[in-house]
Amino acid sequence: MSSEAIGSATKPRDALAHVNAASWGKGLNILARITRMNFRHPWQVTFAIGSTIIAATLQLSIPQLLGRAVDQAQSVFAGGAAGAVAEQALWTSALLLLAVSTLRGLFTMSQNYFAEAVGHHIGYELRLACYEKIQRLSFSFHDQVHSGDLITIGMLDLEGVRMYFSTGLVRAVLLFMLIGIGAYLLLSTDLVLGLLALSFVPFVAWRSSVTQLTLRATWLDLQERLSVLSRVMEENLGGIRVVRAFASQAYEMLKFDRASKNALDLAHERVNIRVRNTSAMTFSFFFSMGLVLLFGGRKVMAGEISVGTLATFLTFMTILQMPVRQIGLMVNSFARASTCGSRLFGLLDMEVAIKDAPDAKPLEIENGTLRFEDVSFAYPMAAERPILRNVSFEARKGETIGIVGPPGSGKSTIAHLIPRFYDVTGGRITLDGQDIRDVTLGSLRKAVAVVQQDAFLFTTTIENNIAYGDPWAHEQRIERASGYAQLHNYVLGLPAGYKTVVGERGVSLSGGQRQRLTIARTMMLRPSVIIFDDSTAAIDAATEQRIRSAMRQFAKDRVTIIIAHRLSSLMHADQILFVENGEIVERGTHEDLLAKGGRYKALYDLQVRPGDEVLNEYGEAG
Amino acid sequence: MAQGHAGELEAERNDVRDDGRRPPRAVVGSHRIEEEMFGRAFDKNIVKRIWAFVKPYRAKVYVAVAAVLIFTATQLVIPLIIRYAIDHGMALGGIDLLPLFIACGAFLLAILINYAASYTQETVVGKVAENVLFDIRRAMFGHLQRVSLSFMDKTEVGRLMSRLQGDVNSMQEFLETCVLSVGDIALLFGIVVVMLWLDFRLGLLTLSVLPVLFIVRLFWLPRARNAFMAAHETNSVANGALAEAIHGVRAVQSMDRQQVNFVLYDDKAHANLKTHLTAARYAQVMVPIVDTLTGIAMAVVIVVGGSMVVNASLDIGVMVAFLFYIQRFFDPIRSLTLQYSVMQRAMASGKRLTDVLDVKVDVQDKPDAKVLSPDMDGSVEFKDVTFGYNPKHPVLKNVSFRVNPGETVALVGPTGSGKSSAMALVHRFYDVQQGQVLVGGHDVRDLTQESLGRQIAMVLQEPFLFTGTVFENIRYHMTDATREQVIEAAKAVGAHDFIMTLAGGYDAMLEERGGNLSLGQRQLISFARALVADAKILVLDEATANIDSYTEMLIQKALVKLLEGRTGLVIAHRLATIRGADRIIVLQNGQLIETGNHDQLMARGGLYSKLYNLNYASFDDIPEEELQASAQSGSTT
């Protein structure tokens, strides 16, 4: 990445910040949008909700059946019907109860399964959409947004949206059925007893909602504190040599303890919040039950209700207890889906800054001439600070252009503009006369390849890494490219050869080996323009020399642009551009520029005669 | 063209599966090398080790266990109270309210105890589990500060982090589970006992469904667990691929791999969908089974219990109590089988944790270790030092040299010559196998590591910065350094100017590992840090990577400043640095082959002069074959 881009990355990342201020109305819009997504699976949604309604109805009939059975048993005892009849009535109740239980189980299974299935399908669709979007969003977006934030969206926020159907919507239907119909049945059976039996509902619903929302807020806070702790640990372990070199283990333990205590305190507080409320909720439930027992008992004595009815009330209460406690989870699910959704949709709705023009045609290369015509550029985040000003040059097939200049001068930006990682803000870049903004992005990027300075290696085999841009390439081509990049012999020396896994979780390569691999992978693309963006810095001069001679044949058919600090890397170029403050201040061949005695000459002296005299001269001059 | 390519890709993808054509050399993400997730459910040694961490809290644990037992007892007693109320306090037309009031009073008492017990148990367990978690983590972190660097060298940071996070967290889960299991087992036994006590025959009949559930669950558990693990695994695979797409997005776009990747990712996401649906089926299939068994148990109570009530051989209240118990007694079985998996996971994690805690500490202070005085002369001496990370393959063989106070010595030699090892020995990162390393005239093994570290400032090849401000980084751990000292040091090494251009100056936050600075800038900050540490001896490993010429010049100047008045041991790569040294020591294959100043070595015509005459700006630029040629001719002369 260029140092210019780093400058803009430190800007506040407000690209996604607006979503944090999600208002109520916006929250509802998001929930509606997720709901609409769910309904794109109409059959599964219907099965899930239908099963929920049937399962709830069946569950509500269980207390009635139990109560009836109790009454049947008792009425006989109280001298009612004859033994045989009573026996039969009990059998009927028992079988009915068994059937209802089994059916309820089946419908609950179907409810849960289809609710999950809808969620997983949504999750699948959103995963693909996220992946696709992240792959397409242009460099300027990725410069501004931390990769950690994108990972959070793609993993955690996606989960929040996925879970909304089963933990939010379906649960809402279930709760509505159980509490609504349950309350109706209770109240219509006996108003006073019904009110007593339901008296715990408002309190528990309120407490559980508040608790869940508080726990959620503190959870986010806790994650924040834990991530500080992990950072302390990770940096300590990564920089363990520095820690030991300064004998600062005690200081590091202090840092650890501070972060650790910070997190532990909150974890304790969360235990308190949770326990205070769950215990209180249980107590209020049992207290209502006690009231039902007391008043119900007196009603039984007074003959107003039967023991069976009392049993019905008590069983109803046990059935209602769980769902009422889950109101908090439901509220939490809505809250979570709405914040997660706003972040996720914020990403999915993001406009892709660099994409094909509506009438874009594939790039057609004949002569392969690259032209910069008065190109100016500024990063979108810092429009007032131009990085390039009126840069013009031309490069024909077979030519090599060297670009040199102090850090921050805009050299790397030139490399980033040609494959349209960023769009120019003034002037134009053409390839064989076609403005690169008028051709398809795919064809342009096949034609223009950049060997990045600090290239990303994928965690896979060396072979796959080299063939990254051309996965169907023949083995020989891969080996040839690797040979050009002076990597072949090294690879053959590895136990698994080209099948050796490299990257984050594989064999670690040295900086020079990584750069050679990157060069090989870029050569596989057979581009018309190849750009080396300070990509040989970690390769020793001699190996670089060998790579260059190996590539001589390769360079004949294309434009080569070399950006480097080390002059020996680009002295041989057909044209050398010295860039300073976004402008080309000197141009010509190596000999021209030396004869001119300007900035290039000064730099040359510094690198070739690194004596104290030159250091001082340059120090005073620069 | 893009369209055509996608079409071709689609065809390719289908063809591969049908007619076995060559698949693309392409993957997204990587298959995680998943660690053993489940161990044995119980491993005595591991439990013993974990218990050592719980022990400080054992009084609380006993309280929690007592509370959980009391809590279980109240749960068992509540249906009994209801039964008493029904049978004794609700006679139709009865006028004696006393039994009902007694029942309700007992009920109130029971739920108050229930409240207190559940409050105590959950609070105590929750907090103790958190404490133990943090204690284990602290013990491991502290241990890692002391273990040998060779262990740290060969262990990835990511791996250690997953010990410190994932594995430690599963310990917490384990502790909470243990206490809950006690409660569940007690509840299960309690229900069985109470039912049998209320009515032996009816109890036995009702409980006959329990073994059925046990057997069903035994069959179900291993299969379900495989399904859950598959879901878990495909999830991390898909997430890994997403993370790769995010980190590698620039490479993906510059090689136009979006379409190929999308298709490959679709495979992973789809596998994830399928395994999750399977897992959901396994999870849900238990629901109708449990409900049917509950139905059977209730039917038994109604038919058998009901006819017993009809025959007046059973109180109606007992029947109601039975119906209550039935609704409860599947819960403990369900949670016990889940807890079994938690135990297994905890054992696997516990094993990995104890592995880390058992890593040997090689370098330790002697009991009578001396403090290295700041007034020592600052000399460094190697006496016949032999050392190897693996003692069988020494990287330094019989090396002897002395660096006099205030002298700057450059260590020079090809890669693998032992330069870096020599530097690490001065700081006693490792212990020598033979010979002695003396600092200020003392064997480093006789000194405390803390005092030795205070007198040696080290600058590593890869400057490592911590998240925090520039100011904090420069005065790293010298927390008593003032702002003036820090600024003075930064000015001395030439870092002041660029620091002032950062937003916030010295208070500018550095991103992770100083990502917002260039390598050269990070190097300068690490120089300033060494200057603030103000040690008698400076050990420096010069950066090899190419730094732009201007910063390079600043670094060269800073180096002169840094070495002023100090004993310097520099692993030098650049000729400018080497020539500036008072003396040069040339190492090859772990042996000291030449020593002297530049002119002496040139006159001698050995390896140094040969290397120098090849005319490379840095010794690391010299290609392997020329180096070998020089070395050979060097050894023959």
C-alpha cells in the first residue's frame, strides 16, 4: 500500500458511522426488510408459522386435559359415576393426552426446524451477498474501513440478522398465542383466579426485557474490554523479544492486570445483573402460584371450582413461565437484528465506486501503448490535497519506464491508477487510445498487472498461489514463471515442492521469497502492462539482476514500469521519471539525468558512494 | 469477456464433477487444522490441575454446592406442598382454613429459600468461574513471560492466543457446568425418590419411561455431536474464506479473481447451509420423542393413578403432584447429556492449557543472583562460547572476543554465521552450553535478568511498536521518563521532524504495530526508545530491508548519536556502518575467523577483503555462489 493511502486511512472511518445512529423508524424499516427477505421462502415460513400456531394450541389444551382427568378421578371418588364408566373416561383422557403430547412434539419440531431453515437460507444468501460486495468494493473503501470491522459485519452481524426469524418473529407468534389465548382461557374460567395466575406476567416481561437489553449493552462493552486485553497479550507475545530486551516483564504484567481487571469487573457486574433479575423473576412467578393456591384452595372449599380446575390453573402457569421469561430474549432479538441489520445493509447497499461504465466494451490491445494525459489525482477523503498533478507520459510496447522519487511523492499512486484501483480526478489514462474508464474492469485488469510491494499470499499451495490469476494454467507455465522469478530452485528444495502450503497458516517465507512469488504470480497473467511497485526491495541485488535478465524476453511484448528506491533497479530503463510532490520534475534516460546534475544525480551519488561526505552534503542539501 | 469467463467457469465446475476434468488450481480460505475438540470426559490429572486454580475459592465453591442442593430441595418440595394443600386443605365445604394457611405459609417459606438459594448459587458460581478464568489466563501469560525464547520462536502467536482465549473460556464453562450437574443429579434422584415415596407402584410405573429416554439419548448423542461438529467446522471454514477475501481483497481485484472466488465460496457457504440443516434436524428430532414419553408418563398417571383414586387407594393430591413432577423430570436428563459434551471439551482444552503451563523455564535467576550495578564498566566478553539452539548443532563454536568499554564492534558475516545468536547471548536470552559470556566482568548467569536488561539496550532488526502513542512507545516501560527526555531523544535520532508531521505529534496513536509508519520511521522510533533507556551497552541488529535513501541517511546519523559514549555491538549489514566501527569481527559458520579494523582486514586479504571487493553496498546483497567461492578461497589461503 502506498504511503499516501496510509495517510488517508487514519481519517475517521465515517463510511459506516452513520449507521450507528439508527433511529426508531429506521430500525423498523430494517426489521421490515429482514422480514421481507424471510418471506422469500414462503413455504418454509408458512410451515414454521403454521406449526407454531398448531403447537401452541395443542400445548394450551394439555392443562385442560389434565384438569379434566383429575376431575374424572375425583368425581368418581366423590361418589359419581360407576367404576367402569369412570375407568373408560380416564382411558379416553389418557389417550387423548398422549395423542396431544405427541402431536405437540411433532409440530414443535416442525416449528423449530423450519424456523431454523429459514434463518439458515437467509444466512446463506447474505453470506454470498456480503462476499460478493466485499470483493467488488474498490480500494478507496477498503482504505477507509478496518478489515476487523468488515469481519464483524460478515460474521457477527450476519448472525444477528439470520437469527431474527427464529428467535424474534416465530417466538413472537408463539408468545402471542400462549399468553393471549392462555390468558383468555384462564380469565374466562375464573376471573379472579385468572388475574392472580397472570399477575407475574407484566413484571417478568418487563424485567426480562430490561435485563436482556442491559446485558446486551454490557456485552458489547465487555467485548470491547476483552479486545483491549487480547491486544495487550497479542502484542506482548508478538513482540516478546522487545519485552525481554528491555527486561520489562513486570511492566507488561502490570498492563495485563490493568486490562484484565477492567474486563473482570464488568464480567462480575454482568453476573449481578443477570442473577438479580432471574432470581426475582422466579420469585414473582412462584409468588403468583402461591396466591393461586391460597385463593384457589378457598374456592375449591367453597365448591366454586373443582380440584381439576385448580390443577389446570397451576399447570397453565408452569407452561406460561418459560415463554414469558423469553419475552426478554425476543425483545433482544429485535434490537439485535435492527442494529446488526443496519450495519449489514449499510455494507450491502454501499455504492461500488469503480465499476464498468454502462456501455463498457472489452479492452482491445493492438500496439499496447500506454498514455498518461495530464493526469491529476486526489484521494476522495482529502480532495484538497492533490497527490498527482498534470502527469503526462507515454510508454510503447517493449519500453521500460522507471519512476523514482522521495517517499510520499506519488509514485505508487501512478501504479494504482493504471488498473483503476482508483479513478483519476483529472485528465485521462489510455491504452491504445481507449480511456481505461470506458472499458470493462475485468479486461483492463487482465491487461494491467501490478506486482505489489507487500503482497498478500493466500493460505494454499505455492502452485495455487502462482496460478492465482489463471487457475487453469498448465503446470509447465507455472514452473516457467517461477523460474523467471528465480523461485524454482528454492521451491524444488522444499519437501513438498510446489504443493507446499504457504501463507498465514503455512510455511513462512522470507520477504524476498514472498516478493519473488508475487512476481511469478503476476507474470502468469501475461499482461500488456506490468508494474513493479517497489516490489524488489527485499530481493538482493544479484537475484534482482537475474530476474531482470530472465524477463528481458518477457518485457519485449509489453510495457514495463518499475518503481523503486534502489536506482540499480531502474537505471536501465528507457525513460526515468523523477517524481516529487506529485509532479514529474525530471525525465530522461539514466545518462541524460546524470548529465543534468539535478535531483536524480544527487540520489545516485548518495546510493553509489555512501561515504560520510555525501551523507553530510545530502543532509544539508535535502 | 467477463461474462464469457464466468460461463466457462460454470461449465468447468460442472464438468469437473461429472467427467473428471482437471479442476482449477484454486481454493478460497483454507481447511483449518482443527484441534482435538473433545477429550475424555474425565481426566484425573487435568482435573487436579484445574482444581489448583479453584482451590483459593474453595469456601465459595462449597457454599455454591450447598446452595444448589438447597435450591433443588425447594424445587422438589413445592409440588408436595401443593399436594398437601389439595388433600388436607380443600375438602369440599370444609371450614377449617388452618391446613390451607399452613400450606401457603410453607409455600411462601419454600419460595423465599428458593430465591435466596438460587441467588447465592448463581452469583457465587458466576463470579468464581470468572475469577478462575482470569486467574488461569494470568498464570499462563505470566508463564509465557519466562519460558525460553526458543519455545516462543517456534510457537505461533495465534496458537498461543487461542490457548489464552478459547481454551481458557471453555474452563469457565466447565466450572459452571460442574455445579449445575450436581444440582441436576440431585434433582433427578430427588424426583425418583419422592415419586417412589409417594406411591411406590405408581412411581415405578411412571419412571419406566426414564430408561427409554436414556437409551434413545445414548444412541442420539454421538450422531448429533458429529452433526454439530460438522456444522461448527463448515462455519469456521466459510468464515475463514470470508476473512481471506477481506484481507486479500487488493490481490483478488488486481488479478481479477472475483468470479472464480465467488463460485468457490458458494461451495463453502452451501456446505455450511447443508450441515446446519442436518444439525437442526438432529437437534429437533428429540423434541417429539421427549414429548411422547412425557405423554406416556402422564397417561400412566391418569389411567393407573386415576383408577387408584377411584379405588380410594391414592389421594387426588398425590396424582396432581405426580403430574407436576413428570413435567420436570426430563429437564435434568437433557441438561446432563449436554453437560457431558462440555466436560469432554473442557478436558481437551485443559490438556492444552497444562501443556503451556508445563513448558520449561530454561533461563532463570540464580537464588543468589547479583544485581548488575549501573557503575560497571560496560565491557562485553565472550570466553570460549559454544552454543546451539539444539546442543547437537552448535551455531557458535568456541568464540572468544572482548568489546572494551565505549568501543563499537561490528559483527559481520554471511547469513547463518551466528551473528544474531551472539547478540542474543549478551542479553542472556539463552544460556551457553560451554564457556562464558561476561558483561561488566560478571558472568551473565550470576546476574539478575532484570538488572542485566536495564544495562543493555537492544534494537532489533524488525522494529516492534506497541499500540499506543508515539510518546508511550519511546519511553516504553521507562515510565518515569519525562516528556522533555522523550523529545530530546527523538530529536537526537532525527525522529522529531516526522513525529511532528503526524496528527497529534507525540500523542499520535500508532496503529497495530505501528502500521501507519514506514519501516524507516519505525526504526527511528525504536532508536529513540533505546536512547531513552540510557543503557551502558547497546546491542543493535541493523535492518536489512531496503529503506528509502533519505531515511537511510537519517538512520546512519542516528546510529552515530546512539553509540556515543556506549559500548556498541552491532550486527552490521551496510558498508557505511561497518567502516564506521572501531573494530570488525568476522564470523563464518559459527566461528570467529578474522578481527581488526577495516584497514587491517583489507590488508590481511581474508574473507572480509574478498567480500568487500565484490563491491556490494551491503553484505546481504552478495549472491550465494560468490559467497561460497570467496569462503572457499578464504579458507584455503
